Amino acid sequence: MTNANIPFLDLVTVHREFEGELVEVLKNALKTAGFIGGPMVQGFEEEFARFCEAQLCVGLGSGTDALRFALIAAGVKSGDIVITVPNTFIATTEAISQAGARPDFVDIDPQTYTMDPAKLREYLERRCRWNPKTRQVVHNATGKPVTAVVPVHLYGQMADMDAILDLASQYNLKVIEDACQAQGAEYFSQKDSRWHKAGSMGQAAAFSFYPGKNLGACGEAGAMTTNDEQLAQTCRLLRDHGQSKKYFHDIEGYNGRLDAIQAGFLRVKLRHLGTWNEQRRQAAERYGKLFAGVQGLLTVPHQPSWARSVYHLYVIQVEDRARLQQKLTDAGIGTGIHYPVALHLTKAYEHLGYHVGDFPIAEQSATHILSLPMFPGLTADQQERVVSEVLQSLSATAPSAH
Ligand SMILES: *Cc1c(COP(=O)(O)O)cnc(C)c1O
């Protein structure tokens, strides 16, 4: 028992409890042939908007669709520059490119792994100029307008939104939150002294319901949230071939709809999301206690006073990651790396011309981070075993402490 394998993520146990409800969703869809759109999708959109404290939600085929459609709907055009961070899943920058823009990066804060607002300010002040005629910032080196910023709420924790939103309003940038890893995360804004949910702060936000996310479908799914009716309406057109009415195409769009069976599954699972997020927080707290006192050997996640993370991932940093990961694999403990290559150094972006050293903090984290098992239902026993294996491995390599 004590040596049983511990998965990185358990997607089997979690569905057992309400398997009956999921099967009912499927049976209902078969009975009514309601596969696309309809009350299931609308119901989920209303419930998820409420959960995010946003006015509107548009159900989509994936988180990537949500990012792409939100950027296009927010007005990002061919030839624009959109700023994000190098340490995110490639979908963030794929969506920027697919909207016709060029992704550019600013480095992250070393403690939170999210966009460093000071770096964003530096980029806008030093590498761009303000064009008062177009009311746009123009990137000096390329002459392209910078029109949007995509902060990524990585590992379940929101980026420092007050500072980012201030800069965005000063420089007339749209803010599209990549909230794919952050369903239910919160940010404390100094502006109105209250907590705000991920997906309610930017012009729009993108969510993914890929199975492994905090709220996961049983297949592919995503959504965008916004308080802007015009923006939501454009996303509704984009997801459905630009149709305002069947076969009347106002614009050219995409096939990016949320399917009704997935929407039904998501409605069942959304009712548990608050509990699951709370379980993840408790698990993170337990890891924190178990790792207390060995801070010299590893870095644990940092939650600033303005953030309430939903711990999509529990990410530590160590000096010799390869060795630790191998040790844990040998001990039957699943781990992950999110992500091993900073995007500016990924082969797909060779043509953008970045070099090693351009974003040193993102690069340093890419080579040192390790994601430990984290999912609702992870037990205290399992966590004790993970931590004991980590500490054994680290103390075997650490220089003696005197
Ligand atoms: C999962 C994820 C996406 C993409 O979502 P899909 O539903 O897989 O398209 C985008 N950004 C981040 C940060 C993600 O984690």
C-alpha cells in the first residue's frame, strides 16, 4: 500500500461518483438528437458566466478557439503585435499568430511565474513609441502597432492584473486573459478592495475544458467570458462560420462550437468545481507544511497576498531536475514539466529571431521546474510519500549543511 504508484493526475476516480449523471446526459442527447447548440450549451454558458462573475459566456470547441476568437473579436488584426509571456502552453501564441498578429514576449516574475508588469512597462516605454494620431503604441524595431496583451494565469494563479490593466489603459491595449488553467482563481484588486474571479477582469478571457484542467470535459471544450455584448456576439459568429442565421454568413468564421454533450457533462461537473478547487488548495497547503524547513533545497509555489490560486499545478524548482524526476519515476510517482522549453526558443518560433538569454527568468524556470502530483482526492498519505521521496533525493545530493 505505502509503495503504491501515485499518478500525476487521476481522471478516473473523479468521474466514478457521478457516472450515472453523465450517462443521463448522453442518453438525453441521443433521445433528442440535440448534439449541437441548444439548451445544454445555453445552460452551461449561463452557469459558467455566473461562476466567473462575468456577464457573458460563449461556449467554444477548445481553449485555443477561445483565445483566437477573443483576440479577433477584440480587434486584433493582421500586422499587429500582441504581448504575452514565454512560459505558457503554445496555444497562447498560436492563437496570436492565427489572429494574424506577431507574438512578442516580456519576462515573468521569478516568484509567481506570471507576467512581470515592470517588464511590460519597460517594453512599452523603451521599445515602443506612442502615436497620438492612431492612439496606438508602435514597436520601434518593426514599426508594428502593439494592440493587445495576453496575461496567462499560470498553474491556477492569476497574473498581477491591477498593474497590467493600468498599463493597458494607459497605452490603449486590449487585455485578453488566458485563464485556461485558472477556473475559479481570484485576484484582490486595490482599486475597489475586493476579490475578482479569473475571466472577469480583462476585455475577454479564454478558458479550456481539456480533460486535465480544473474543470475538464470528457473530450474537447472551451469558452470565452466577457462583459462586452458586442465582443460576445462576434465570438458567437466566429464559432459558427459567421452565420447570423442558417446559411446567412455575415463574416467568414470557423467551426468552433461547444458540443451539447460536452456542455451537459460540464454542467454536472461545474457543480463540484468549488469543492475540487478547495481540495487542491488544501493539498497545496499540506505540501507547503511538509516542505517547510527544507526551503534551501527547493522552491515551493509562492502565493502573493493578492492571489487565491486554484493550484491547477503544484510546481517546485530544484537544481538538478532530471535527477529528481528520474528518482520519482523510479518510485512510481508521476510528475510533469510545464513547460520544458520557453516558447521564444521553441523550433516553431525560430523565424521570430529570439536568442538564449532574451528572457532569462522564463529560461531559468523552464530548466528547473517540476510539477508534482496534484488533483482533487490526492490523499495526505500520498503527499507524505511524495515529499519523503523528494527530500530523500535532494538530501542525497545536497552539500552537508554545516
Ligand atoms: C490548455 C491551455 C490552452 C489551450 O486549451 P485547449 O483547450 O487545449 O485548446 C491554452 N493556454 C493555456 C495556458 C493552457 O493551459
